[in-house]
Amino acid sequence: MKVEVREPGPLRKELEIQLDVEEVNAFIDELIGAFRRRHAFPGFRPGKVPDQVVRVRFHEEIERALLTELVPRSIDRALGEQGVHPAAPGDLSAIRYQAGEPLSFTVAFSVWPEVELVPYEGMEVEQRTEEVTPEEIEAFLGQIRERAAEAVPVERPAQVGDLLSAELDSIDAQGQRLKGTRREKVTLEVGAPTLLPEFREAADGIRPSEARELSVTYPKDYGEESLRGATRRYRLRAVQIQEKKLPPLDDSLAQRLDANLDLEGLRARVRLRLESEKRFAARERLEEEIVERLIAANAFDLPAAAIDGAVERLLKQLAEQNSELDREAAAKAYRPRVERIQRRDFLLSKVAEREGVRVTEAEVEGEVARRAREERRSVEEVRKDLGDLDRFRQFLFERKVFDALVGKVKVREVRTAPTPPEAPVTVAPAGEEETPPPAEKP
């Protein structure tokens, strides 16, 4: 195989490839042998069909295989030999072939830039770790009490925090149930922030067996596409109101979780859990800080084809979720984020090259087995949950790259005050699952 590499422009490589007659004929001979074995040829004994007879009968299939098998295989080999790293699929052109002659073609690629990383050894970065406060521990214990709460039926108007079991009908302006609709049984938490305002107002103060009518206008960005911006009328009839009775915060609560725990032991376990979460969050912030420093220190141009392809794939995913997507506006909004991800991934790949980082199949299997042991599940169950092992392999790859980076930079740890939570956590009572309220899917 002969390969000539040209650079027609910035971040572009053009490979002119010529496969000699011997290589092309060897490939065709393999095809002819396969066709001879798989097909019957009237008038010839099995295995005794002349090559030319097979070639004439399957000439279209042979030409197709040259283009779909031999050419791609040759391109991959040429890229490896020449050290060319494509950023997007190539453009094939100038294919020339006649029986008994070499096969030649040209393929052009957008390529990643040649970047020599600025040394990162000794780079100083800050790792901010939040302290666990007594208030956070008590808040987490409060969530445990919420999950262990007992739902007790009451004969009084519904109050914020109560669980309301109700029947919901879709109705017309005259209060008649719409034809073709069914009565739904719903459960919602009175006053929950996840409810639309109309449902919050209708549920507050409702009595057992009482029915209330309401008109709901759904937001234009509502999750269910058919309801976006629509106005619907409903009748909500209370079937049962339950008050949540929280268990006392004492040793008995701890022993519901572990017979060997007392309240102080539970507090200690909660502290360890929160500290672990904060360490994990601190590590994520550290990794992002390192990435930002790498991006700032290593300026380079990105191949437009790589960005265009990534944006197009993202737009396709978004369009599947929203048929009214403004593609132009979405492309403009998401392009900077896509570019940042492309820079991040490219720089991490360059770090991996420098540090000799790679992930073996043995490491993938070992990590799957470790998770199975820790979670007390079978390897098959863990594999099923992981789904695409290529994505899991990429996760392990990035973890090893960041481990290598953290080992080379200077990390200064800083203890900071905790960040206040953005919104309260709603927890379902023990033994029950949270049911999507009617404001979410009536």
C-alpha cells in the first residue's frame, strides 16, 4: 500500500492511497472462494467452479465489497501508519479501479491539532471541601423520620404536609366528565412545591368526600408535550386525608435501620455519609478546576467538523424530546458548551498519552466484579445496570487520567462553610412511593 499525505488547509489532511494489484486480487480471491462455497452453480460440481464464472455472476457484490470492506480497512491502516487522528468521518473521492490494476482513491479528513501540552507538573490548584455541620446532620435525620412516618387517616380539612387520596375527572365548562376520559385515582402531598398552583389551592383545606372544580393552565415548557400551554378543567374529589405522624428521634428510630444502632450511632453514620458525599463533590470540583486550568494554559483551534457533528447529534436528541425545537436557536445556545466539552476531552486524551493511561478489559471486569461484591449482587445484574460498557470504560479511563493529574499537581485543601440547599427535599412516607401528583400528569 502506498500513501501520500497532504495538508490542503488548517486542520485538514488528505490521504492519497494506492493498493497494489496483489493486495486487491488477494481480497477478491477470498470473496470468490466464499461465493463458491455458499452458492450452487448449475453445470458445475461443488468447489470446481472457475474463478471467472464466479467473478461474472457476482461482479456487483465484489465491487460493493471493495468499497465497503477493503477501502475502509485500508483507510484505517493508513491512518494508523501515518499517525493521522481524524476529528470527523472522511470524504472519499477519486476512486479508480480496473480489473488487473491497482485500486486508488483519496480521502480527506478534518483532524485534531498537534498540541504539545504545557507542563502541568507542580501546578497549584485549590480543593474546597465543605465541613459537615450539626444542622445538616439534623436535617438528614429529619428526612429519615419523614421516610419512617406513619400515615394516619383523619376526619378534618387537609393541611399542608397531609397526604390526599383523591379521584380526578376531566370535565367540560358545565362540569360534565369529558367523553373518552377515565376517572383517575391520584395521591398527592398537600402544599408540595411540585404541584401547579391551581392544584395546590384546590387541595388546601379540602374535606373528605368534598369535590372541587379547578381550571389549570399548563406552562409552555411543561413536561408532557400535549399539555404545554393548554387549559384544562378538572374535578378533584377527596377520598381520604392522611396525616403524617413522625416517629420520635430516639434509639428506636435508629434500631428500625439497624438493630445494633442507637441514636448516637445513627448520628455518627449520618456524619460519615455526609462527609463521603462532600468529599466526592470536592473531588469533582477539583477535577473541573484542573480542566479549566488546562484549557486556559493550552490554546488551540478546534476542527469545525467535530463541533458541527457534535452539535448536530445533540440537536437530534433534543428534537426527539421536543418536536417544536428551534434548531437555530438551540445550536447557538449549545455550541459553546459543546466546544468546551470537546476541548476537555481532547486535553484529557493528550494527558493520557503523556501518562501512558489506558483501560484494559481486565480492569473493566475487575471493577464490575468489585461493584457486585460491594452491592451483594451478581456480576450479571451489575452488567445489566451499567448497560453500555463502552461508556463505563470511558468513565474508568477518565478516572485514571484524573488520578494521574492529581498525583502531579499541588493540591491545597481549603475547608469552607456548607452551601445552603436550593430547595427542600420531599420524602415519601415509609412503605409508600411518591405518586406523581395530578399537576404532573393528570
